[in-house]
Amino acid sequence: MYSYQHPHPAVSIDCAIFGLDEGELKVLLIERKHEPFKGRWALPGGFVEMDEDIDEAARRELEEETGVRKVFLEQVGAFGAPGRDPRERVITIAHLAIVNLHDHKVRAASDASEASWFPAAKPPALAFDHRKILEASLAKLRDKASREPLFVEFLPKRFTLTQLQHFYEVVLGEALDKRNFRKKIMSYGAIKELEAFEVGKAPRSARLHRFDSKAWTVLKKAGRSFAI
Amino acid sequence: MYSYQHPHPAVSIDCAIFGLDEGELKVLLIERKHEPFKGRWALPGGFVEMDEDIDEAARRELEEETGVRKVFLEQVGAFGAPGRDPRERVITIAHLAIVNLHDHKVRAASDASEASWFPAAKPPALAFDHRKILEASLAKLRDKASREPLFVEFLPKRFTLTQLQHFYEVVLGEALDKRNFRKKIMSYGAIKELEAFEVGKAPRSARLHRFDSKAWTVLKKAGRSFAI
DNA sequence: CCAAAAGTGTTAGAGATACACCCATGG
DNA sequence: CCATGGGTGTATCTCTAACACTTTTGG
């Protein structure tokens, strides 16, 4: 089955990096400086080194791009249509990453001439097949967010239930009933009320909450899901 | 971001080919004739050619291996730990395939010294990281089967409700209540009763059904899922 | 004082679960 | 005639969905 005569394409990784900004789902794009697709926006990425695992490569690129180390990162899938890169055969392995825009100031975000955040739902024209890759990443994000507590990756450690509800509304793309939402999300027993309140925001300041990941681990083992 | 100096690993595809046999979920394995892992069982696979898309390569390998053309085939993901192939760096893109053992006589199945079907839940020792790949493929299969009518890929065109229930019990790994199962599965409106009955089987022969894919397309567009 | 967001319960209906017996037939 | 798998209905309970007003406070 294996022989020593076989093709050796280039293999890259690309990252769809998502963040929540002002109640909108954003994706981080970089502006290409060179041909092909010079001047076009693209998902950040790079080549996989010979001695590194695929997700190591993704993590490395992610850190180079955003300066952030500990982030949620997951493989989306391989895209390898011949001709997707006009220079040579490049198979890319798409990844989905989430950064918390509240805790970290993302390096690239300040460097706006080269990298900036765009609405994930309506991105500008993208290089290569990155439009397709972005769509697939978004689909995966929605799927995962509706069954696992992915919001911990997007929100600050202490958050209000309104922030949480906005997260679900943005990701799922539908409006949710406030009372039903609170009832359900609290019923899982993995979100704890804090004694602290938000400062200097709305007319009335909202109670802060945190996600109790230990409680969640226990509940998950007992077969609980986290569907909204 | 792209340069012309970058690594070129080998890229292969591997297929976890599933089938339902005597009410058991089976996976097709081949016996390796050469080193490394000579004599070990492995998932069938091969290298991606320079001018073919990834899923084309998977489809080609699948046909070479099983003689079957039209099958359900979907990407599971890329596996690329350095050293997973002792000879050189090989990144593999795992695929999940389903063949219907009733309609097709799979070519490799008769050629038992080289390829045969094993229980998917307890496979023999496998070459490379194929154990991990098989686990991931099984997980994906379970996930998909519990929300989409995947059974059409496993069962003959005309099937009994008992066969259908067995399918779900095998894939989901839990016993289901007969009455509740029938109520629910029929409530989707995508399974039609036929006037025909099974021949020469059980004491009492069971009514045959078929999946109405046109009706399902309509229902799906209306937002229906197919969860059990 | 008022605009704006926070917070809070109840009810009706849909869907899920639990459960047991008779029927038809081949051997 | 009996062992075997085929087929059927109901009651209860849980979960979901719909729905509106009071509270607080910064400007």
C-alpha cells in the first residue's frame, strides 16, 4: 500500500479566529502583502513544519498572529482542491480558534493596516478558498456552541446573564426569550451566581456569574449535555 | 505568508469503511503485506495524487478496495503526528465510508486472506495510529447517525422496522423501546409503508418499508431533524 | 423623572417515557 | 402446539414555549 514513490504536496494550516466584539461575532483576517491575491483579506495561516504536529503548527501560527497562547483550538478539516493555490499544490488543514477579546488585547487587532476584525457573517472578498473554509468553520462553531459550554472561551471569567444570552443569540442567529433562557441555562447547575455586580454600565447594574468547570466535568460524566 | 521554501510531507487518505452484518457494526480492514507493520491489520488507504482532490482520492481508494462506487463518504479529519509513519512524515486524512452489505457483495470481503470485516467496537491490533483514527471515525458515525437518516446507507432499499431499530441500537449502543421507536421514527413522515412483506424469515413475516428521500428533502428544508 | 436594562413565575401544550399483551406462522 | 418475532395504545411526566410587569439608577 505504501511505496516510496508518491507525491509530496505542501501542507499548510489556516485558522478562523473568532471573537465576540460589541455583541457581534467577528473573525480575524490579515491583508496579503504578496501575490497571489495581493491586497486581499485572508485567514491567517502558514506551513506545517516537518517535525511538528498539525495542531502544534496551528497553535504556533495563532500565537504569532495574535500573541495569545491559551486558546480554544480545534481542527475543522482538510481542504485540498487542486488549484486552490495557483502556485503549487497546497493542502490546507483548517482550524477554528476562539479568543476572548475582553481578557486579552489581541496584538494584531491594534495593527489594523495588516490585520483586523470583520463580521464573521459578512466578510470581505477573501483569498484562495478561504470563503468556503470560513463557512465550514462557522458551521462547526454553531454546532459546537449549541451543545457545549463554548461561551467560556468568548466571555470574561465573570459575566452577566445578558452577555451570555447575547452570545447565544449571535452564534445561533436567533432571538431568545430572556426568562426561558435564564431558567434553562441555570438549570444545568454549572453557572454560579457571584456576590459581585457589574460596574458603571447600564442604568441598573447586573449580577455577575462564573462558569464552574469542575461542576461541569462532573455533570458531563453523568451524561449531561449543554444544549440551549 | 507563503514562501517557496517549505516542507513537503507525503499526504495519504485512510478510510474507515463500515457495514452492518448480522446486526453487528463491522469495519473493513486489510492485512499489510509489507513493512512497517507487516502482517498487522490496517485501515485501507493510499496516497493523494498531485492532481486529484482529497475526496476523489478517497473515492478512488474505496473503489479499488471494495469495488463499490456510490457510497456515503465523508471526511473525518487530518492526523499528522510526526513519527506516525516510521518511514517518513505522512499526514493522513481520515474518511468515513458506509457500504450496504446487503445490496453489494463487497469484493474484498470474499478475499478474506487480505481483507475482512471486524467488529468495529473491538478491532484487532492495528498498524500506525489507525486505532485512534478508527475511534474518531466511530464517534463521528454515532454523532451523524443520531441526527440524520444515515441508515439508508447501511440497509437495503426495503427494510423492516425491526432492522431499522437494530441499526440504531447497534450504532447508539443502547436498547430502544419498540413502540416508542416506531412511533417516533414514523412521525417524521419520511418512512413509507410498502405493501410487501419479508419472505421466509421469522415466524411471522414483517412489513417492508422504504425511505422517501424526496419527502425528507422537503422536511429537512422546513428545519426538521432526524433524531432518535 | 424618565429612558433603559435587570430581574422574575405561571400556564398550556408538546414530546418523551414507561409499560404488556395478542397475533401470525414455521417447525 | 408452541416458540419466536411482529405488531399495537395509553397514561404520566417532563420539558418547552409563550407571555408582561416591576425594579433600579444614571443622566
